[in-house]
Amino acid sequence: MTQHTPAPWTAHWNKYYFEINSERDGLIGDACASQFIEGNTDKGKANAQLMAAAPEMLKALEEIIFLVENGHINISGIQSQYQKIRETVAKAKGES
């Protein structure tokens, strides 16, 4: 899989829709669908903020996986949640 655009990403209202911008590459996407289809700018903003946080969330989840796999975190009692983390990271990386 090709590496995603590096963080940080930000969500910015451009008077028409929310843009997703990369500090390094500028505009990389938008979150306008919910605003125009449903007339809900709050949902568009929430979607844009979630998209902008994606690279940092992926990195945090990868760090958790690393710590678990190297014996630094005991996951007894949360195996199903840990499996969801692994599946989500694989999905984000195009591996599932």
C-alpha cells in the first residue's frame, strides 16, 4: 500500500464546505457530502474533524499494537477490543 499523506492534517471551513489540509501537501480532500445532502454543517464539521485526526489515530493504534506485541501491555480481559484495533489498522492500511 502507498503511504498516506503525513500528519498533521487540519479541517478548515472554506465558506462552502470543509477542506482537509495537510501541513506538507495542502488540500488533500473534503467533507462536503453530508452538508449538501442532509443540510447539516455540524455533521460535515464532525466528519472533517474525524478525517483530519485519522493519521494521528492510526499512529496511536500502531503504537498500542507494538507495545502489546512486545510484551509491554497486558491485554488479558480486552482481547476482543485489541482484535478490533488490529482489524481497524489493517483496514486503514488497505491490508484487509
